[in-house]
Amino acid sequence: MDTFQDIIRKLKAYWAERGCIIQEPYDIEVGAGTMCPETFLRVLGPKPYRVAYVQPSRRPADGRYGDNPNRLYKHWQLQIILKPSPADVIELYLGSLEAIGIDLTQHDIKFEEDNWESPTLGAWGIGWQVMLDGLEVTQFTYFQQCGGIDLDLVPAELTYGLERLTGFLQVKDSVYDITWAPGFSYGDVRFQDELQFSVYNFEMADVDTLWKLFALHEQEAARLLSAYPKSTEKPRFPLLPAYDQVLKCSNLFNTLDSRGAISVTERVGVIQRVRKLAVGVAQAWVDQQAGGGAQ
Amino acid sequence: MSLPFLLEIGTEEIPDWMIPTALASLQHQLESLGITARTDATPRRLVARADNLPERLPDTEELVTGPRTNAPAKAVEGFARKQGVAPADLAVEGDYYTFLRKTPGRRMIDVLAEALPGIILKITFPKTMYWTGKNGPRFIRPIRWIVALLGDSVIPFELAGVHSGKQTPGHRRLGAASAPISIATYERVLRANFVILSAAERRRRIEDGIAALGVRLKADAALLETLTYLTEFPTPIVGDFDPQFLELPEEVLITVMRHHQKYFSVADPNGHLAARFVAVMNTNADPQGLVRRGNERVLRARFDDARFFWQSDQRKKLADRVADLAHVTFQAKLGTYLEKTERVAALVKELGGDENAIRAALLAKCDLTTELVKEFTELQGVVGGLYARTQGDPEAVWQAIYDHYKPESMEDAIPRNHAGRLVSLADKLDTLRGCFRVGLIPTGSRDPFALRRAAQGIVKILIEAPLNFPLVTLAAGDQQLIAFLEDRVKFYFRDIRGFSYDEVNAAMAAGWNDLPELAARLTRLQEIRPTPDFEPLAASFKRIKNILRQAAFTGGPFTPGLLEDGPERDLFDEINRSAGQPIERVIGALRPKVDLYFDKVLVNVQDQAVRANRLAMLHDLLEQFRTFADFSEIVTNS
């Protein structure tokens, strides 16, 4: 039986053989692999790109103190970007499931409509949730827009839920019972993480501090963005660090949200603030990649 | 010679619910070429077929007129040269040279090769994407192959980088990646590759398969349709779940199965929910039970979640959640759900609601703070009702909470008890009044707060309950809202109840403030309409209305002494006799009198006193039926 890490290794090998750069997780907390610069910024512009990476994704509101068999504060996504999407992209995807030992002639696979939209990133796409014997194992999206910009080349984004796939293969009812490595369960590796972050996110995170941090990161991103158009050395202008500040804002927003500190009315406003920064970075990035003449 | 035609547009999986509309659109597009096509589809292919297409379009002839017969020879030669003939070949008609230019009809295959790319891209979908690049073609999902045949020949064209051909792929895992076909073998080859092209056949395969499983389903036609268009080779399987979950309410279990897993629910011999489900696979069999066990595991996890929410929600009673509604925004400009709840409760009281109705209004929105509704938003209201029942509220209260979003569509029933109807009315009215007050009024197809549905619900409840609250009062005198409701009243009677538009206009012209009363009048109007005297009388009423309008007459004194004996006095007597009688009884006698009156009596006479008197009598006659209907609105053949 393949362990959690075997499955990750096999999927990475599969995509590496199909021309993907294997990246490592981004080192700033994100809610989804889509938010990493390797997706959010690389899908912009006319340059083809193929990348695969595992990204621990934090959803503070989904935490359950480690006692729910299916819900996690942090889960592991395998993110694949194929830009532009090849004509046989679905075949390639099905091949990846076969590569981890799923005999698709013995299982039921369906592509059910599920379009994706991220208001905070000004991004949306068209696609499916891929259902394997009734279990959603992958989100498949053809990006159409990112940072409010129509994409030149349409990338396919495949996001695998690695815990779900492993639970499926290992026939485990609880995510904590998954074998991560020989002799180590998922629970052994991650339980404390789930418990402590749930306590923090739901009970102990200091709302005032989080708001202050949000404002500081927002301010820093905005400062850089407003400096970009005036910069005389655009090719070396630090837009990537500006984007890191946006990611910080996004995670703080999610934490504040799970803490119950954002009312429905405020929500829309805060999403707009993050979106404004994300869109600003995307536009400046496109300009910078094109030589920096337009802004 | 005539030829069969086949077009298969091969795509990645199209959302099931868009397929029937797309096929209708494809069929319509082909009609523009004069092709009457049969269509069919699976999620991966939209198919049109036709028989007997001509190999060529008919030849065409055009008579070209040239110079006059007395024109210089040079001009005649020039004309002939232009037509590619000698001057001797020209004909003469009247004073002119002419030439009958014959154009051979184009080959059908060329016509199709030119037209099909445009036709394919004109198929309408609610949402489209591009995939070859920013300025590339748009379609619902990427087009990956195209089969286009006329007889044995490929109709050659290219679309989005795909060249038409005569190869088609089978089922993604059970079929060949590419199989050669001809028009004659097409469906057979698909079938051999585990693709059933006919939606009707797939539907039947699901139904027969379920029958063979020996289970009785809770009927669900919409789900059957979804699964028919979600699969290329559907096979139903039955699975079980732990009967312990049956302690959860059926509504919750069914929602999880139906909306989240697309499973059919199964009924036990008593019609209750059984601890089983039917899933429909997109493959041919599950010999090892892998798919069944996989689906069972997924469902168990979902039910575990639901049970967890159900139990944890019980720790805080609905009544203790009212204050929490202060943290739930109803609409930015309209405040929180707590404020809405207070308004709705006051409105229910105003409408004469008893303590049960007022309590239901107070608790109706509390389930918005429960975990179960956050997880299964489609169960709002239902969950509140179920919690109220569990927490000991009387039937009148919990049913009212349970039902208060009803009717959610025109087919949906209204709330089952009086309290529920009042709460539903008050909730919808509050939304409408508030949105109209702050200018959130639907325009065209934009109706983000579903105000049309809310208004339609109000109309349906008032009529079907029935409740005769005056609409103008309900609308709090807001003229825009009154006009909005008027539209919904018309829609209800025409489109839901099937009254003709002129009957609705006629009856509404006599008032529509009391909807049950309007409904009763409309029914009577519909009944008397086919009687022989009605339409002629209606035509006369229209004439009367015109006469009064032309005379700008709006009422005046009537003096019986000015009446002429004969038809005029006869009509007067008849009007008096019919006063206060139901219309059904009077039209038979009234009609001949009115006819004779217009035959013999001139209204606009010289004598101004007599003329005014006649106008006054006609005015009285119209007035007599004013509270029933304005007959001049009836469209008559005469």
C-alpha cells in the first residue's frame, strides 16, 4: 500500500515526466495553491509554463481541533499548472490517477460542472470537480481571468486534494488514520498542528493585533504599488515582495473571519481591499514582464 | 442524388443542464441552411443528423437586362462579352437585349464546409470560455474533435485548430481512443465503445437498471434528467448506509443524497426513507463492489457531518438565537436579520396573526445562525422548523417556520397553515418594501434579491389561501411597488392559471385590490365568455365607451322624462331590472335590448338635453358592471 508520501512522490514524478518544473511549497501562508506566485503571477503574460508543487493550504475557519475525520484547518494540495493547456489535458490527468494505482476501468469517474471564482484575486475560471466514486478528488479549472486581466494563454489548473486521494487509496475513514510514512499516521504528524491552530484561530487570536497587522501589510503593499509607476528601474522593482504582503493580508483576513471578527457587511469591504492590492500587483507584473513601458 | 448528413461536435464534459437547450439551438441554426436535423447528445458530444440532403443546391437563373435594341453595336457587344456570350446569343424582350444567366447550384458539401464553423459557434450557452488563447473562439468547453460527414465524404473544415474527420472516441476508459465510423455505423460503433448516444435510451437504461435492483425510489424526475446528461454509459448501483442515521430528519438525509451526491433516495415498503441509496455510475458495471463501497464511505462522512451539526446545534435553542441575528446582515442598506425579524413580527401582528404566528415570525430566521444551515443553505426554514418541533414548539409554530420560504416557485405549494402564510407574506413584504424604499428595484433580467419571486409568492398566497388583505395597504402605498405587484398579478393569472390576457385586463380594470375577489370574478368572466350573448354585448360596451370618450362625458343627471318610447325606454327598463343581479342572469336579456337600441336610437342628436340624457343612461349602464369587469377590454371578433 502506498503511503501519503509515496503518492505525492509518484504524482510529482508523473508530472515531472510531462515537462513540469517541480517546485516546493511557497513559504508564506496561503489559503490555496492558486495564490502562490507560481500560479497567480505565472499564468499572466504570454510565456508558456508548466509547474507542479504541493502546497499546504490554510483555511482557518475549517479547523475542527483535530476531532473531525474529514475537516482540516490545513490540508495538502497538489497544484499543477499547464500553460497553455494541451488538447489532451484530461487524458493526462486521468493518466496521473492511474499512475498512483487507480484502475479507472473499475471505478466511476465523472466531471461535474464547477466553476471557480476568487473575488480576492480578481480571478475566475471554468471547470469541473472531478468525482471518483462520488468523492471529489480534484478541482479542474481553465483560468480565464487573473488579477482582473484576461489571460493570453489559457492555463489548465489541476488541484488534487491529497488527503482525500490517499484516504480513497488506503480505504481510511478518518484523515488522521492515513499512513503518512511507514509507522507514522497523518495524525502522528499533524494532530498538534490542527489542535493548536484551531485553539488559536477560534479562541485566542487577538483581534486588535490581527487588524493592526492587516493594516501594516496592506500599507506596505500599497506603498510599493504606488511607487512602481514612478520607478526608473522597473525591471528590478520589488513586485514579488509586494505580493508577499498581499498574501499576508489574505491570511489575516481568513483568520479574522474564523475568529468571527468580520461582519457580513464588513466582509465585502475587506475583500475589496485585498482584491485592489492583488489586481494592482498583477497589472504591474504584466507591465514589468513586458519591459516596464506601460505604467 | 440525396445524401445523409452527420455532425458530431466533440467536447470536454458539457454541464448536463445546458445540453437540451444547446441541442435546440443547434437544430435552429441548421434550419437556416434548410436542414431539418435530428439531434442527440452525451456530455461529450452534440450530434445532429439529417437524411436526404441534396448533393447540390438547385441551379438558379437570373434575367439580365442589357442595352436598348437601338443602342450602338459597341454597347451590345460589350454587354454580350460581359455575359461571356456572342451578341447573337442575346435575347430581346420589348426594346431591350436580355440574357438569361444560369448559375449552377453549389455543392452541398461546400455549403456545409463554409457554414458549419459559424453554426457551431452560434450555439447558445449560458456561459462560455476561451481555450486557444485570448482572441480564440468561445464555446461551453473546449472542442476536441469534430465528425462531419455528407454521405461517405468528410465535410472539410477547421475550427479552433480541430479538423473535421470521421473518427470518434468512445467512453473515456471503456472505449477506443479513436474509432473509425460511417454514417451507417455511427451509433453502433459508439455503442460498441460504451457510449449510448440517445438520451432516451440512457434514461431507460437507468430506469430499467433501478427496476432490476429491486428497490423503490422516491421519484425524482429532475435528478434522472441530470444523470442522463452526466453520463455516456449509465449504470445504477444500490448502496446501504447505517440505519442509525435514520434518526436524522428525512429532509436532511435526502438533501445530502440529492444535492451533494446526486443519489436517489429509496423508500421502504411503508413509503418511509430506507437506509439505502441508488447512485448512477458512468461505466458499465461494478463487479468487485469498489464503486459501491466508495460511495458508501463518502455518504457516511457526509452524514457524520450532518449529525454532528444537528447535535451541536441543539445545544442552543432557537429562541436563544434571536439576539445572534444582530450579527447577521440582511442587506447592507436594510440592516440585520434581527431588525428584519422585529419588523416581520410586527407586520404579522398587524395582519391579525395570533401568538403562534408571532412566535413563528420571531424564530423564523434563527436557523441562519445554525451550523446545519451554514452547511446546507438550501435547508433554511426547514431546519428551523425541525428544531422548533424538537424543542417542543406547537405544530402551528414549527410548521409555520418550516414553510415560511414557500412558495419558492410557481409550482411550489403555499405554506400549509395560516400562521405560515402570514409569516411568509410578512417576510416577503418586508423584503419588497425595504428594497423598493432604498431603490433596489429589479431592472430587466437583473433581480439579485429575487424580488419577482417574492412578489409572485405574495400573490399566490393571497389568492390560494385565500386572504383578502388589500394589496395597496400591503404595499404601504408605494406606487412603484404597487405597479410591480400588478405585473405579478397579471403574470399569475395569465401564465400560471391560463386566463387570456384580455380577460385579465377586463377584470383587473374593475379593481384588483382584493385578489381572491378578483380571482372569483375572473372565473365567472371565463365562464360567461363562451355564451352566445357575451361577445356581442362586449362589442357594444366598447362602442359605448368610445361614444362617451368622444363626448368627453364623465357622468351627469339623468331624467327619465326625456326618454323616447320604444328601444330607448325598453333598454332603460332592462337596465333597471338587471340592477343588482349577477351578470350571468342579465346578459341574455340585455343583449337584444342593447342591439336594438343602437339599431334604432341615435345618441348624438341635435337636442343637447336629449343627447346628454342618452349619454347619462349609457354611462349608468357601464357603471352597473364597473365593479365586475371592463368589457371594453375584451377582444372580440366583431
